[in-house]
Amino acid sequence: MFELLQYLAVISAGLYGVLLARSNAMDLVGICGVAFIVAFGGGTLRDVLLDRQPLFWIAHEHYAWTLFGIAIVGAWIPRLPQRLEQWLLIPDALGLALFSVVGAGIAIETTRFEVSMFIASLFGVIT
């Protein structure tokens, strides 16, 4: 279940990163960089703190390929809507919600050490 939610979160966060980079007139390299940092940054930090190896996006390479595809398609879209700020809110909110649930759930399920619900909720925020 968490894998599906995490996949949807990566897509949402990646789309947010692409739109954000496009609103700042970045090229394809910049778009890919922003999309990857937004989509993988929090989960990478979570996995490092929980000592989960390999990192989630390295263990599941399809996350990176999907994100790369979203970035390429996003870079080739000729024109974005005039009021881009409104469009940025949707994937950002969806990504935040999904990553919060996934981060807390993974922290609770970790087998290396037991975490309280409070700490699990903090991992949800970090992710």
C-alpha cells in the first residue's frame, strides 16, 4: 500500500518541481534537478535517518525513470497557463499529503528500532 502512495507522491511532487522550474524559466537540466530534489529529497532524508538501505528511489528505479519522463514532457510543453501559481498548489498539496502519510507509515513499520507516534508524525513532516 505504501509503495502505491509513495509512487503517487513522487509523481505529484515531481510535477510540482517541473511547474516550479518552468515558472522560473529553467532549461531541461534545471527542470530535472528541481523535480528530483523536490520528489526525492525528503524521502532520502527519511531513509538515511531510519537507516533504510538502499534508498527508496535507488531500490525502485522506476521512480527515477517516471520522474525523468515527467521532466522531459514538462520541458517540452510550449506554454504554461498565465496564472501558474494556482496550478502549483494542486500537485504540491497532493504530494505533501501523500508523503506525510507514507513517511509516518514507514517510520512506524521500521524494524531497526521502535518509534513513538509523535516521532512517526515528525518523520511524516520530514518526508
